[in-house]
Amino acid sequence: MGTICGANCDHCGFKDKCAGCEKTCGSPFGGKCVAAEYIKASGKEAYAAFKGELLAEVNALLASWGYPEAAALTELPGFFVNLAYPLPGGERVKFLEDKNVYLGTQVEIAGQERCVGVVADGGFLLLCSYGENGADPELLAYRKR
């Protein structure tokens, strides 16, 4: 399967849901892909620089909450990271689009059962915590970039 960003699809756990980036012009799950859009507009080198800048921003956010740094950001389908967060009134809300591809990472914290996750694209950063397999998610921060 051909890609726009150069990802190795052979090891992807979502191949059964993916139509392929080259075949879909950068919409492997039917929505927008942050990598494909950036590369088509500015090239692979610019995308690599964008990911580096975004990782620095993510790590600054993690540090402000007292969490360890993330090593890298990975392209992730929205349906994998689009958790439903409880609001004070009891309503549960999803902030992402299942069909889009975002950049994200998970940070495991030694001695704790919960993980911290970050999801981002060119327009926002979302920081959350959750239990095993995304259980009991808690929205910690959502901000525009």
C-alpha cells in the first residue's frame, strides 16, 4: 500500500479499515490526514519540521503538568483516539473526527495505572488521561494552536 508520508503500513494495526493514502489522495479513513495535507502543501521536509515543532510544544505542555516528555508523535486515526470525555453535567463529548488522522502519543507514568495522551494537528492540542484501553478518560486541556 502506497503512502504519502512514507509510513510503513506493513505493521499498522488499522490496515483492515484503511483505503490507503495514495489511492485516496490523503484520506485513508475518509477524512483529513494532517500528514498528507501538510506534505501536499509544503513537502516532506516541511512536514518533518512541523512534527518537530509540534513535539516541542507537546513536551512543553506535558512539562507544565509535571509529566515526562514524549519521544515522538505518530499519525493515528481519529477513531482510535477519539474518546468521549465526561462534562460536569454528566454529558459525554467527543472532540475529534473519527475519519481524520491526527498526530499523537501516549506517555506512561511509572507507578501509575493511568496513561497520559496527547492528540494534535495544525489547529489544536488535546491532553488527557485514561485507564487501560482508554477507560474512564479525563480531559485535562484542549487549546487552539
